[in-house]
Amino acid sequence: MLVDLAHVSKQTMLEVLSISRSPVIFSHSSAYSLCNHTRNVQDDVLELV
């Protein structure tokens, strides 16, 4: 099973990353630092992956 964190809030991302034993993906997101869009994933979250 994969956990897809696309379209969830940053708080949800952080909570899932702290407890999930399954692989976590962002199926259709990019890095916020590369493209400043609210749906992209911030660097501090990506570092946890």
C-alpha cells in the first residue's frame, strides 16, 4: 500500500509522515521551492520523506 498525500494540508502531511509505516508519495505535486504554488510541497516536508 502507498499513502498518497496529494491535495492534503501541510498539517496532514506532517502527521502522516510521523506515523506511516507505508511508503508515502505525492502523486501529482512538485516542490514549492521550484514552483511557488499552494498545492506544491514545501521543502521542510520533502526533507521528511
